[in-house]
Amino acid sequence: MNLQNRLDLLEKLGQYILEGNEQWETAVERASRQNGWFTTEFIDLAANRIATHFLAKDKLSAWASHYRIPSENPAPKNTGIIMAGNIPLVGFHDFLCVFISGHRQTIKLSSRDEILLKHLVERLYEWDAQTKELILFETMLKGCDAYIATGSNNSARYFDYYFKKYPHIIRRNRTSVAILTGNESAEELIKLADDVHEYFGMGCRNITKIYVPKDYDFLPLLNAFRKYHHFADHNKYRNNYDYQLAVLILNKQYYMTNESIILHENPSVFSPISQLNYEFYTDIASVEESLRNNGDIQAIAGIGHLPFGEAQQPSLTDYADGVDTLQFLLEL
């Protein structure tokens, strides 16, 4: 299959998602029933962003042209992909990179997200039978030429051991943070609410900690976060909220809440579901320097960094962990 065929199929896949036909809606409903964290609202959000940010014709063509991808891959390799399942279709970008490169791929899906990508690939199978030779799904990965694996810090140690003899990309736990000045507008705070709450805060690009100046007024922030007050009615999220609140109360620790999210002063950049950590600063340059050297950080939002509201809207060239996946594949 040549490059233009692959580009045309990907563009058609984006159109299929945006059309929202009955087959796709059925797959969305099934995925939502399988995983309580995958609400139809957030599946639609993830899929529509993939369609508009990744699968638009002009963006795909510009991306492929930048890397000077040859029309035919003269020596296609089989790349094994172990996908995470923390947010809907979180492994789509890896799938896309391998497909656009002209390599074959064998995918091991997470049990938490095993419906959506399979459904989309089945559409590719229908439109062009050649894709069946390029994309396979397996429950175990063996005999691949290279590997891309995403998981926790613990699973990454196993991946490093098992795949050390092969070209590989291993991804670990990462998260994102925001630096506030105290001069943010109400609109910016609402956009920050999206960065914190989308996908229940479970993505590596979700903001899990904010840095605020001394004497920061949290009330406008808590009010902006009321956009997601309906999370209090989501059973899984509410259980996490109640648990984290109980822990803080029992330990007699200070916290703030708007009854759907907890703000807690904590040095960790990672925070549990339903909680947002914060830390005061007196010198913003020192904060930025410490974050620059922090390998746990995926993205930083705020003035001079990523605009608020765009943390969960990566482009084709926003590679996880800063590792250029497509370049890695083209060099196999």
C-alpha cells in the first residue's frame, strides 16, 4: 500500500468519525458500558479531536511531507504496540505513526479500551483489504522487530527487560502542570477547568498540579471549576472524591473544595482522581527551572507555555515523552 492510499484511508476515517453514523454510535455505547470512566461525552470528545487534529487532510499531508516519507516502504518491519487504557483511544497516535510510516503493526489493546480502535480498524479492513496485512490485534506480543509500550513506572521496568534487545520506545507515568500568576481572566480559568477535568483527569496531559503566587485567591478558580460540578453525580468519580476527602479529614489536613474537586497543598506533581495539588511560589523563574528538569512532566500550561484549554488537544507533532515516534519508525 503506498503512502497516498494510506493518507486517503486516514482522511476517510476522520470523516467517518465526524459523521457519527449508527455503527460508530453503537461502538461508543459499547465502550461506555464496558468502562465506566469512558462516558459517551468523553469518547466523543477524544474521537472528534482525533478526527480534526490528526486526520484532517491538510494536516496529514503536511506531517508526511515534513518527514519525507517515501511512497513505498522498501523494508516494512513489524512493530508491536502495547497500548494504555486510561482515556479513550489514548493509543491512536502510535497506531497512526506506524500506519503512516508503512510498517506493519501488531497491537495489544488494554482491556479497558478494546472496542473503539478495533471498530475503526474494521472500517479500514472494509475499505481496503490490504490493511489486514498491515494491522493485527493480539493478546500477546512476540516476534516483533520493534516495540512501543506505554504503561506505569512498574510495568515499564518489565518492558525494558523484555524488549531490551529490540529497538523500542518505553513510556512511563507522566503528568502535566500549570503555572498561574493570579491575573488569569474568568475565561482562562474555565479553560483551565477543562485541562484539569477532561477524561476525569486521567490523562498524562491533564493538569494535576498548579503553582500559584503567595496569597493567591482560590475562590474564582473554585467557581470556574463548577463547570464540572456534575462529576459529583458520577459514581466512580464520587467514590474517589469521598475517599480522598475522608483521608484529608482524618489526617486533619487543610483542603478546599467546591464539592466536586478537592484542592490540597502538596509537593507532588501527581494527584489522585478528584484532587488537584497546589504549591505556592515566590519566584516564578525558580518554578520553571525545576519543572524543566522534571522527567515526570508531559506539558506545562500558563503564560509563556501551553495556552489554558489546550492541554488535551495535542497536534500530530506533540509526541508523548518528547520522543519523536515517527522518526523512530522511519529509522528502523
